[in-house]
Amino acid sequence: MPKRPAYSNLVKVIRDGKFVITGELEPEKDYDIGHVLHSAEEMKKTGKIIAANVTDGPQGDAYTCSMVPCYLVQEKVGLEAIWQMTVRDRNRIALFGDILGGAILGLKNLLALTGDHTALGDHQRARPVYDLDSTQLIDLVSKMVDDGTDLEGNEIRGGRPQLNVGCAANPNSNPREPEILKVGRKVEVGADFIQTQTSFDVDDAKEFLKELERFNTPVLLGLFPIKNYGIAWYFNENIPGVSVPKEFLTALKKAEKDNKGNKQAKYDAIDKVNLEFYVPFIKEIKKTTKAAGIHCMAVHYERLFQPLLKDL
Amino acid sequence: MIITKQKDIEEIYDMIKPYSKILVAGCDGCCQPPRSINEAKVLAQMLELKARSEGKELKWKAITVLRQCDDRIAATTLRPFIEEYDAIVSLACGLGVGMLNRIIPTILTFPAQNSMFGGVENNSENYFAEYCETCGECLLGVTGGICPMAGCAKNLSNGPCGGQVEGKCEVGGYIHDCAWVKIWERLKKFNRLDLFTNYRPPRNYRIWSSPRFIHIYESSSNIEEKKKEENV
Ligand code: SF4
Ligand code: SF4
């Protein structure tokens, strides 16, 4: 399909050929989203993170919506939002309405996701919706943005919403081929960019990026700097299909153990472990692949942004 | 066949508590596991015991019906008995219970089962599994015969989602096969990945919305011809 205009700054910068960094913000069961705005400010300060994803009920939990924090991050902080939208909780009517509403609020990037199943979250007895799947959600956005209509062809009054739409890809999927083919399908119906789930293996990530090259669509590789051993351990034990490399885990553990009682020293040691792992990782990706950038999922690990990104 | 699970005896007893004479009706139709005359008797005896423990008398009769979901069969079988009873407990699936309530308007029929799904019986591995959700717009022709509605926890038309791990679904603790990985394997085997990569547009849930009703002659395969004949 012909390239849709770059409506968002993110897509503009990517198309200009710059290596971009996006961050991740996670509203939880919050009435006060001060921590989201604080984190967004820290991202903005880096001068490197040009946009941030705002999650939509990750792990199937009932959390503060994504749309309002997206708006506030743009309005109050001046950082562009990547609005994550899952098809788990809304049918096509609600999705359409929300997309128009978000576009009116000035949101420019939408990341279309299936969403973790309700059975994994904190309301396991909820009725999962899945009226559309994530590919069909991209199709819906394409119809709205390119044709100015809803899925039934009814015209939107007052102009077309201006959004770019992204899709996800999982480098950890095994088997990988159906995942790649599925991404192709999403590009075909209108995805402007791809953001991947986290990768801990640079060679594997390179291979995955290589396979995605055929779609001729910018890819941001997901990375997950980890701010303490507990999170790394939890991730390793509870997120199937992804394992944190053993050396990384041991180094985090050691950093905490060696610096017990001295908070600052502990932080420094942990940051060092992350920097030693990720700085060369990112450099290698930037140098040797066609990746458009990095999606850095260091949620609530703001102090790492500066040192991690300073040489990029 | 319709796969059912018997309700708790407490729940069944609570439903029939206000009555003293009950007819317990098994079903010899497709309901699985079998809920026939023997199961009806056992249930009736358990209810009687329960009543007795509360100091009450419960009069019962156990019978079975060839197919409770067929109005004629059900009516002919039950009609001779209903006068003497003030409630029916049905061991059929929801279809049977619904049918008895419709054809026997004088007394209430209560369900002894929870109807789980329309499923198949895999005897070699001892399980019942859902193979079809009767969506009204069958996709098996493009999915290598594996149903993405019944088999995929998210009912995806364009799967897999990112949640499968080594071919297992994120829902249910990575025990069940991911339907979309199975679909991919099967289409690959038959050299039909073209079907896999095709985009499937949003589904039509209008035809999947209750209540669903089809005129018997409308469900026959030559409906279009019949319509044409009528027009002529
Ligand atoms: S697609 Fe699945 S649910 Fe629909 S009719 Fe076919 S087998 Fe049944
Ligand atoms: S893992 Fe597979 S079967 Fe499970 S929800 Fe995702 S696509 Fe469907």
C-alpha cells in the first residue's frame, strides 16, 4: 500500500532516517498519575527519547485507561505519546469512538495490540471482547485515517483523523515463522511502524530484524533494562518464552549483595551492570542492522536514561 | 455432542426444595458424559436422601428420553407422567431443559447440568474438547480444518497473538496448543501458507447473536433454488 503521510513526529523522524528512542509509561490502578508524568518528564529531559508508549491494561489488569495519560503526557510534558490500544476490552464501536476521541485530543500514534487475555489479569471472570483482532484494528485505523470512514464505510464528518499506526512483533516467539507472516499481514493492512517485545540476545535480535526487513517498515527493537534483581528474577520465572541471560542475573544479584546498606553504591553498581549489557547491545544494533531505533522499556528506571543514551 | 457437567447436589436440591413430587428425566441423546436412566435414578436417590436429612418426604420417578431436544419425542415420552408430578429435573443439556419448559407449560423443569460446550470425545486421551463454537460463518476451509474460534482463547481471525510459547497458548498455563500455530503447521504441511498469510476481515457477529432461529426448510442446502422456484 502507498505510504501514508507522517502525521506523528515519531514517524517523521524515523522517515528522516534518524535512529530513534521511545520509552514506556505504565499507568496502573492509579487515580494519581503523577508518576507517569514524572517519568515522561525525565524522558523528555534526555533529549533522546522522542516519544513514549502508554500501556493499556498490561497483563490483563484493570488499570487507568491509556488515552487520558497519553493526552496529559503530550499536553503537560510535551512528549509525544504512543497510544497502546488492545482489542481485549472494546468492540469495534468502542474502538472507533475512542480512536476518534483520541485523535481529537491530538494523539498521533496508535499501537494496535491484541492484549493479554483477561484470564491472566486481576478480573479473571470478565468477559473478553476480541470483536476485532489487532490486524483488523489496524484495518479500522487505516479506514478512518485514509478513507475517512468507519468499518462499514460510513463517512466521518469534519475531516479525517490524523494518526500513524504501529504493530507489535515478538522476537521470542517460537516457532517464529507464523509470527513473521502475521507481521507481514499487519503491514499489508496499514502498519506504519513495528515495535518489538523485549530481546536479551543480540544475535537473535539481529536475525529477527533481518527477517522483518522484507516488509520495508521501520522496526524499533524492544529492550528492557532492569533496575533490580527482584524484577529480573520475577521476569525470568514468570514470563514464559523469555529468559534473562544468566550472567546478567548473577551480576545484578552480586551488585545488590556487595552494596548492601549503601543505597547509592547499590544503584551505581546496578546501573553499571545494565550499561555494560545494553550500551554495546544498542551500538551493535545501530551499527549492523536496519532497525529504526530502540524501544526502551525501562519503566520507573529514569536514572538510567541519561547514561544509557548519551552517546547515541 | 453437548458436553455437560453435573451441578452440585446442593444447588439442584435448592431448586426443587419447594416441591414434593419430582420427575427426574435423563436424556439418551448426544449429551456427554451419559445422563440416562441410571444417572437419573442416582440423582433422584441423592435428592431423596437430602430431603430426608431435612425431615421431608420426596416422591420421585426416574425416566429417560430418547432426545429431550426433539419436541415430539420429548412430549410423547413425558406426557403420560406429568400429571402426577409438580416439577421436573432434567439431566439433559440446556437444549433439553429449554425444550421441556416449552412443551410442558404446566410445571417447571429445572436443570441438573451445566452445559459446557459442543465438543468431541477423545477416548484415547480421555477428554472432551470444543471444536466448534457454531459461529455461523465457518472458517475451517481457510484454516486447515482447525477452528480459530473454539481453539484460540482470543477468537482471533488473524493469529497468532504474541502470547504463544513453543506453540502453547498463554491462556490456561501454556498447556493447550495454540490454535494458530497448529493452523500454520497444517497449512505449511499442505503447502497452503497462502491461506495463512491472507488477511481475514472483521467477522460478522450479527449472525452470531442470540436468539438464533432458522426455519427448518431454510437450513436445507438447496435454499437458493427453492427461493428461485418460488419467485418464478
Ligand atoms: S469457524 Fe469454528 S466456530 Fe465457526 S462454524 Fe467453523 S468450526 Fe464452528
Ligand atoms: S496463544 Fe494462540 S491460541 Fe492462545 S490466544 Fe494467542 S493466538 Fe490464540
